[in-house]
Amino acid sequence: MTETLKDYNKTKLACYLGFVTQAIVANFTPLLFIAFHREYDIPIASLALIPAVFYAVQLVTDFLCAKFKNIDYRKSIIVSEITSALGLAGMAFLPQLFPDPLIGILICVCIYAVGSGLIEVLCSPIIEACPFPNKEGMMSLLHSFYCWGAVGVIIGSTLFFTFFGLDNWRILTCIWALIPLYNIINFATCPIEPIVQDSEGMSMSQLLKNRMFWVFLILMIATGASESSMAQWTSAFAEASLGVDKSIGDLAGPCGFAFCMGLGRMWYGKKGQNMDLSTYMTIAGIVCFVAYLTASLAPVPLVAFIGCMLSGLAVSIMWPGSISLTSARIPQGGTALFALLALAGDVGGTLGPSLVGLGTQNSENNIQSGLLVASVFPVVLVVSLLIIRRMRAKTKR
């Protein structure tokens, strides 16, 4: 029994580092935009292709995982770590091999975006299939490691550039690549159980015929939008409202937001086992709405910024909680379920920040007005949760 527990703890460690890897590939490259601009003379506007390509490839990966019913979890998750390591390490030398360095950068982005998509789809069901007690808390704790990875890569990279200079970014890129490289060993040797047997798992078409599943998809879109709208704009918000430079804005904004989100997920992972998840998420959605209103309407910049951080605490339960609620209500969903949930979350993660950008542009570059537009997403989340509870109550009659 002790040995079995020890083995599954190794699975847990591998998945934790998987989410740290995803945080590295999602958050590190944007920190290099100035280096790319200076060294390769790439226009700043062209660098906007990097996050766009990253999320596009991740969306395609999520969709393909939903299409293929019989996925070998171990081989696929090992591929995720290999591609993440190759994409990061390739960034150090591939761009200078092309006449246009941006092509080399985008090739690397595509490679590690595949890894990020696989991690997003597979780590949650791998943990869900392990015989751990308090599955909802374990899922929240797992997703907190994305937050700690984001905090670590932003602070670690900032310190590295401060002491060793931005010109040495290639060394740091290879250092970050060591984490997924090491995690290949963990995933190759830890026990991995199927979430359901291949013959029992639902196909994508079967899931899409389930009315309740569509409500869960809307819930997941609202979750991704509620989280990303604030996460991707907090740096610009800190710079504009608090009057700080970009390095401080990155630390106070995205890093502070990720830290608050990580705290919320860790707290629920440790203390939330006696709480009703649906009720807790509903309260979190209401708090998130209040936080968005505070960030959007508070006349005092510091109070508005506190609203940004409060939203980080509020959204912390939304992504892992939505996954736990859905897998509990549709236990035969299988890999297609987790892949479509990841796809919906990424759609929300793309839609939300885009609407904030449009709102900001249409209000003469007032970021607070842009964030006010995004306050609709926590409202959609709360309404979705109420519909799910009503549908569940009807099925029990």
C-alpha cells in the first residue's frame, strides 16, 4: 500500500511539473520581445504573431485530442515534454538559421505549443484517474502549479536579466528547457491509469449531443475569459494606472495576479474538501464580478489595482472546478471530454482579452473601460452554474 501511494505521488509530481512546463512556454517568450526586437530587428507589431500562433496551435491540438478516442496517455504526455523542451531549446539557435529570424521563432513556438496543448488536455484526467481522496481539491492543487510556474518564470527571468543581462537570454532559455527534459523520466516511470476504458469513453459526437455538456462548455468559455481577460491586461493596467515602468508592471501585474490565483487554488486544495464545489464557484463568480467592477470603476488607481488582484483569488477555482464538476456529471466522457473542455477554456482565453482590447480601443485607450466589458464573463459563469444546478435537480426527481 505504501509503495502504491508512493508511486502515485510520483504521478502527482510529474503532473505538477507538467503544469510548470506549460507556464514556462506560455509566459517566457513574451519576456523576450525586447531582445528579439533589438537583436533580430523584428518590428514590435510582428511580434504579436507569437502569442497568436501559440494559442492557435494549442487550440488545434485540443481539437485533435477530442477527435481521437484512443489516445495512449503515457506516450502522448511524454511527447508533450519532448516538444516543450525542443521548442524552448530551439529558440536559442533556430532563429539565426533563417533569413527572417521570426520564421525560426514561430517554428519553435509551434513545437512547444503542441506540448502545451497536450499537457492541458492530459494532465487533468491523469490526476483524476489516480486513487486520491478529495479529487476536487487535488484538481485545484494541480492547477495551482501553473500559477507557481508563471510566478517562477517571471521572477526568475527578471532576476537573471538583472544580474546577467538580456543579451544572455539564450542561456536562460536552455535552463528552462531542462524542466520538461527532466520530467520525461517522471512520466516514463510513474503509474498512469486510463480515466475510462477506451471502449467505454464517449466520442466527441456523443458529447455534443448531450444538452448538459453544452452548458458546461459555456461555463468553461466563461472561465477562460474571466481568467485571461484580467491576467493578460494587468501589466498594461499597472503601467497606465500606477505609473510604473514595464518591469515593475510585469511583476506587480501578471506575477501578482498569478500569485493570488495560486494561493486561491492551493487553499481550496487543502481546505475545500468539506465545501460544495458548485456553491463555492457561484460565490467566486459573484466576487469576481465585484472585483471587475472595482478594477473598472474605482477612481483611485491603487483601489482599482487591488480589484485586479482580488479577481485573481476569485477566478482561482473556476478552471479546475469546472473540470471537476463536468467529469463528475459526465463520468464516461473520457479524453474527448477533457480535450473539449480545454478547447472551450482556450476559446474563452482568446475571446476575453480580445474584447478587452476592443473596449479599450473604443474608449480612447482607457483600459478600465475595456475591463468593464469583460465583467460580463463572471455573470455568464454564475448563470451557467445556476442552470447546471437546476438541470441536476430535475434529473433527481
